[in-house]
Amino acid sequence: MRTNLVMALLAAALSLSAAENYQTGNFESCRRAAERGDAEAQNILGLLYANGRKKISGDVITRKAALELILLGKKTEQARLDPDSKAAFQWFSKAAQQGNVDAQYNLGYCHYKAIGTIKNPGEAFRWFSKAAEQGHVEGQKSLGVMYSTGLYIPRDDRQAIAWYEKAAQQGDPFAQTSLGMIHESGWGVPKNDAAALQWYRKAAEQDDPYAQYKTGILYVTGRGDRKNLNEGLKWLRKSAAWGYEPARRAVANLAQNSL
């Protein structure tokens, strides 16, 4: 489970929530605002540099797309600016020091992934913490991962669960799935299939294939709730539709009455 949690952190992308306010802006207008000390513009300018774009649009750029552009070097027809990770880091730093919560998370991510700077897990943890304490869901989730794995910091199960719960209560499906895994396995808490099912189902309802699979299995086997083959099959089929192979096998086994 710890390996899965570590890998999931690498799927977290730079936060783009503030970008919606600049949807009609462009690089030059954002740069002028950033140079005047506007923290939100500084954060968005960092995103523009990181992504190699002169304009950012909330309905076009997603967090996943931002990660692909940064880590894989991809560009789209809208890319008009040479990516500059060092400039991105500098602008995130300016905004973060002014208390911009998105920039604080983004700066932590830069330290964690060595974007525009050397890898510095201690600084990553510090900035993730600042963002998380202000309710930033990606920051909360990142702390959960670091505490749960003991990656670069001492492992602390109670802290991991506490931060996962904060993120899960904000609706984050990764944190919800993580709590399902924690309660099902009894890692850091007494085993509790009912709690596991509760969290898995919340993530399943947000189309998380693994959570859909686990929800289906718990219903089929009668763990966490009374046995319900129809409900279990419903969730297994949803997971299988995403191409999740264990769910496909489970559906096939059910059809043969041998699950």
C-alpha cells in the first residue's frame, strides 16, 4: 500500500484554482501585475512559465495536463512561451512568501520534484504544511503521503490519517481511497470494514476505478455491510468499464458463480 501511496503523489499537479480569475488575461498583463506585487498574478505567472503558455484558461488546462506539460515536456497548439522552470520557481516563491496558498503548495511541489531548484524534501514538507494548514486539499494529501510512507520524514500513522481525513472530507478521492485502504488493512487503526466501505464508496462515486473495484468486492463478500451481489456487480462493472483488470476478472468470476 505504501508504494501505491508514493506513486500517487507523483500524479499530483500544480494547483490551478487561482487561474480562473485570469482566464481572459495573457502573459504580459499577468507579468505586469506580478511585478507590481500581486501574489495571485505571481502564482499564475509561475504556472505560465512552467507550462510554456502565454495564456492560461481554466476550461482548457487541467491539473493533469499541467503535470504532463511540466514532467513530460508536452506542448499544445496554445503553447507560445518557452518553459522556464527556474522562472516558475522564482515566481511561486514570491507569491508563497506573501501567503498565497496555491503558490505555497506549488512551491512545495517544486522542491519535491526538483522543478527549477534542487530536490529538497524538507522545504517541500514545510511548504506543503503551510498550504495544508490553510485548507489546501493537495497540500493535505501530500502530507498524508509523506507521513504514511515515512518518505523523507519520520513516519507517523496518526498524522497521516489526520491529514488524509482532512483531504477526504473535502471530497478528494485519493484521500478517500487511502482511508478505505487504511481501515480495511487495519494500518494504524483497528480493522473496520464498514468504515473502509464508506470511504471506498465515496471515492467510487467520483469514478475512481480502484475504489469502485473495492466497493464491489466488499458488497459481494458481505464485508462492511450485508452481502449484496447486485450492488457489488454494479460497482465491479463500473470499474471494469475503465479497463481495471481485477474488476474484469471479478465480473467474469461472478458470471460463473465462482467469485
